[in-house]
Amino acid sequence: MGAFKPDMAELSPTLIANGNVIVDTLEGAKCEAGDLIQAAAAGTFRWDEAQPLQAVVGNAMPRLDGPVLFKSVGQSLWDLAAARLAFAAG
């Protein structure tokens, strides 16, 4: 489910241009997030505008103008972190 290959996209470059982009990992997004890859190729998005999830989790997120777009390509380390929290809470 979702756009997980460079030639796939669910979001338009215009929407991405107007949003604040957070990705699970920059490395994964640059290889697999077709939405962002295509927006970068169209010139409506720059990779240095994206923030990795690690940089915003647990930190006070600044107030942002426009929509916040979270793009995940399925980094398994985040699944492991969620499972560990769920197990510890259970």
C-alpha cells in the first residue's frame, strides 16, 4: 500500500511544495519515495527541506505553516521501536 517505488506517487508535486516534509529516513526516502523523488525532479521540492523523523520525535516541534506531510517507506527500525514500547507497556 502506498507509493514505495521511484515511479509511483500518491501526492502531487504541488501538495508537496506547500507542505513541511518529514520522512522516516532520508536514505530510504531518496531511494523509494516516488512522491518526493518526482517532486524533486519537477523542482517543487528540495531534499534539504525534509526532516527525518528521528529529528522531531521527542523534541518540541516548531509551529509550521502549511500542512505537515509524513512520508514513510517502511523503515523497520521504527517498527521495532513501536513494538518495544508496546511490549514494555503491556
